Amino acid sequence: MVDLATSRVIRRVPLGHRPNNLAVTPDGRRVYVCIRGESQVEIVDTVALEKVKSLPVGRAPQNVYCSPDGRWMIATSMDDNKLTVIDIPTEMPAFEVPLPGQPRPLVIDAETRRLYVQLSDLHGFVVVDLASRKVVDKALLPDAPPGAQPLIPRRMSGPERS
């Protein structure tokens, strides 16, 4: 934890192996952190400055996002091709959404009805309906010019990646 006024570290909170992306609850009282090496999201209390809970979310969690309505945290599992939706008030997994590929970044619409999820090896994205808990559409982008190389190379997710 860093004091923003002084940029001084005021406390270190031990977390699991390979912490990755994080998201903060709307009230600022909890930080959810993806722990890639342990297939979980860890929750840190920002008042006590301590880890308070670990939740299983699937292998190789990469990103976690807070929904605009403040109800959910949504964690991606790269090695299980799914999303885990965590209920913020109960701090428990509420449901999972299977995906047809490895989830990368996602965007949540303002009404928290739809997710737009980029998948590895898909030149486009899938649309997830949260109410039905499933993929309802896919948008493909135009083909790249011949010989074009990806701007970001494919990244390995499992233990083979250092």
C-alpha cells in the first residue's frame, strides 16, 4: 500500500504466487487481485490493510473487472476458458460463464447487461449476455493485410510461461 500524498510504501500485504491484474470496489474498501499461480482471486481489505479472503476462479486468472453497477467482480480464467462472476456483497462466486476460447481483456456495458470479451486467436470478440450467462454473438474484425504480424505476440498462460 502506498500513501499517494508522499509516494511512500506504508504497508506490504503478502499475496499468492504471481499476482496480476486488480480491481477496486466502488466504495474503495476492497481490492480484488488475480493470483495467476494459484487459480484464485484474493481480496484485500483497504482499511485493515490485510488479505481477508481467497476465492477459486479457475486456472491462470488474468484480469478482474468491477461492473459499472458495483454488484459484480468478473475474473477471467485463461486456462479454463471461462469467466467467474463474484458477488461483491457476499464476496462469493455467483456463477461462471463458459467461453469458446481463452479470455483476454473485456468491457462491460454501462447497464451491466453485456460483456464484450476478446479471445486469444480470435480477430474480434464475443458478446456475453449476463442474464442468460452465455455467449450470444461474435463480432469479427476485417482481415489484416497480407503478411501483417500481431502487435502483441500470443502469450502463454500456464506453467510453461516464465
